Amino acid sequence: MSDHIQHIHLVGQRSAAAAFYPGKKECRLRKPKRQSFIYGTLILLTAGIVNRMLGFIPRIILPRVIGAEGVGLYQLGYPFFLVLVTVIAGGIPLAVAKMVAEAESRNQPERSRRILHTALAISVSLGILFTGIALAGASWVSTSILTDSRVYYTFIAMTPMLSIVAVSAVYRGYFQGLQNMIPSALSSVLETVTRIIFMLWFSWLLLPKGISFAAAGAMLGVTVGEIMGMLVLLIKYHFGEKKDNPQPGQQKGAPVETAEQPPGEGNAVHSEGIWRRLLGISVPVTAGRLVGSFSYLLESIITARSLAMAGIATSLATAQYGSLQGMVIPLILLPGALTSALAVSLVPSLSEASARRDLRAIHKRIHQALRLALVTGAPFAVIMYVLASPLCSLLYGSPDTAPMLRMMAPFALFLYVQAPLQAVLQAMERPGTALFNTLVGAIVKILLILLLASRPEYGINGALIAIIVNSILVTLLHGFSVVRLISLRLKLSDLAKTGAVMLIMGAGVKYVHTHISIAEAQWVQFLFASALGMAFYLGISLLTGLFTRRDLEKLPLIGRWL
């Protein structure tokens, strides 16, 4: 697609079938169950918020059960899991979502199913292969690469997940390509609930055997949750197929016509073309995500070793890393539920708009995504900065983590905007650009960790500085790439308004929390200040036009009331 952007400027508004097969009669399209971009995003956002809120149950309770050191063991093993999952299913779900969205816009349901089956064959084969590799190399990884050999049991406990995640990822991509976000949302919520129950139960059961077994029990709980999520997707697909493809004796009315297959594309050639296209899209995306996963893996290894070089004992270094990755980072990423939903919804939406050569729709979707990411993430960043101490004390019983949270909070907006920007590059078939930007950020982060975390005066704060610099750099590179790719004009007024409203809200929250006492209980005072701050933010944002009544009317419950 070398001339892709030029085609967008030149081709007018036509149906997908007419655009791709000029001269043929447009067929009667089937009507799959689909949601609009905003509605689909809201479904995933609701599920994401529920998941993030539920996800804090184990993050609050687990440190109290197995301690920061146990959380550190769990977190040390997790980066290896992410690397293996990225290799197995990193870019395939996105490729499936994009290709299915294109097939549905051309009314080719049979091609959509063939894409699904081909992707499953690739992912499951890779899942089985890397499960064997992980089991064989677990002892070497835990003793030779990581600084704490107790990670071995956690590493073994995570291996059954690889094939399960591979299957789930492909089905999620398929449903997202149909622009039906409900199965993905339902699956993720039930997976989270199941994971919480078994994660805490298994870690508590295995705690008498030692912290290493307790951390492995937490990972086993994650495995049970992944099994539940996969089963939900399989059930939704099975019943959806029965509904969309009834048996001949059950059909009512005239059969639905399908779009004509392009000349010369038999089943064998067609399948070969699907394999080639799947790999063509997924391999660059996987490479880009591998950079992020390897960066996370190297970050965990180098941070632990740098802290040791700074003279910090192994158990304390593991506990500090556990506090950073298991407590602070999840809090920072909590508002990222929206950006994750936006990123998932953007890919099929932009792919469909691109297939129609509709530049206006592409610009509209991107502006919507960036504004939503800014507006919704800003108040949470303010609360995490101003109320860091009471927040960490209430959630984790650990006020020592507050300085790390306060240090990262002002830069959280860069992380919230980064995911939609990367989704744009992938949807517009520029994964190589996203890969380059991510690679540059990863190299800078690793070098800064080596330089700063190994110095006693910085310690764990050196790793924090490196993560902050990485988030700013990668976001700016993604933004520059998107602007250059589609001549997008960024609305700088939204940035200025967001910054001003954040300053006003921060001053208000600080004053309320320190000067207006309504109860002795810390949690009551925290909720009171946060609620007033949110109301403050909402009112000022409406006054400044940062968002409007029309935006609120798009929300399911609030919109109906308005």
C-alpha cells in the first residue's frame, strides 16, 4: 500500500464493494451485529474500568498476603511471559481484526471465517512450541538471567497460559473485526473475576510452603482466569455461528447473497493469500510489540542488577521493584482503560474508513480518540499527584510508595495518548514506524536505567526517571509520525485547556483535603476531596468547552437522563 494516502485524497465516497470491484452490481449485504466507533469504545471502556477496578482487589490484598517481596517475585517472572505471548500472538489479533473488518465491508463472511481458522492454526502451533521451550528453559532462566532463583516456580506456573492466551487473542481479534465488542468485554470481565478469586486463594493456600510457592500460586490463579476468558469467547462464537448460519431446514426467507469472489481466487490460492496477508501485517506489529516486551524484560533484569550495583540487598531490591511494578505502575495505568478501549476500537474503524478512502472519517476518529484520552485521563493524574500519600496508604498500607507515584503522575497523560497514536499507525499499515519509535524509546530507557539506577543517590528513582523519559519520547515520536502520515492538524487548544483545568483542579483538591475536614477517617476525607475535585473538573471543562453537553449525551446512562 505504497500509495495508500494518495488514494484516500483522490477517491470519493463509494460503497466498499463498488470501490474494490468497479463495474459489478452491488450485492445485498448481510447485516452483522456491529456497534459504532463510540458505542464500541464505550463497551470496551466499561469492561476496562470494571476490570481495572476489580484488578485492584488482588493488588491491594496480595501485598498484604505475600508481602512486597512476594509481589516482586511474581513481577520478575511476568516479563518473560509477556515476551513469549508477544511472539505467539503479538500482531495476529490486530491483523485478524483489520482483515475481518475489510472482508465484512466487502460482504465476504466466508473469508472472515477462513481468516479466523488460519490465524488459529498459526497461534496454536506457536503456543505449543513455546510452551515446550519455556518448560525446558525455566531452570536456566531463573538461575542464570534473573537475580532471584525463587522465580522458578512462578515461571513454571505461567507456561500453561501460553496456548490459552494464543486462542483467546485470535477470537478477540475476530470479534473486534466484526465491530462487535461485547464478546471481548464479557470475556475480559469474567476472566478478571475468576483470576481474582483463584489468584488470592492459591497464593493463600501455598503461603505455608514459602513466598516462592505463594507467588507461583498467584500465577496459577491467572491461568485459571485465562481459561475462563477463552471459554466465554468459544461459547459466544459457537452460538453466533449457529445463529448466523442456520441449517438448511431451519432457514427462513430468501438466502442472503454474498459478494462475488474476485476472479482467479480459488480456495487454495485464497488461503495462501490469507496466510501471506496475515503474516505481512502481524510480523511487523509483533516485532514492534516485541521491542516493548523485551524492553520490559530487560528493564526487570537490569533494574534488579543496577540496584545490586548500587549496594542494595537482593531482598530489598526485589521488594522495591515489586512496589514499582506491582503498585505504582498499575495505579498510573488505571485510567488507561479508556486508551486501551480506544486503541482496540480504532483499528477496525480506521481500517473500514481507509477501505472507503474516507480521509474525513479518519481525521474525525483520531481527534475523538485523542481528545477522549486527554480529557478522561487528566483528573486521575491530578488526584494521583496531589493525594499520592493517602492513596498509597489506603490501597496498599504503604505510604513509602507515594513519592514514586507523585513523581510519575504529571507525565501520565503521555501514556494515555500513546496507545491511540500507536493504533493509528498500525491501522494505517505503518507498523514499521511504530516499531522504530518504540525501539528508540526502549534503547533510551535501558541506557538511563543502567546509568541512573546503579548510582546510590538515585536507586529505584533512576528506573522511574527512565520510564518517564521513555513515555514522553515514544509518544512524541508517534504523534509526529501520525501528523506527517495523514496531514493531521492537532488541536493545541485542547492541550492548553486541559493543562489549565488540571492546575485549577489540583489547587482545589489540595485545599479541600488539607483545610476542609469532614471526618477523622482518612478514606472519607480522601473520597470527599476526590469527588469535589472531579465535580470541579467537570464544571470547568464544560465552561471552557473542553467537552460539551453533546459529548455527555453520547454516554449510555447519562445521555438518556440528559
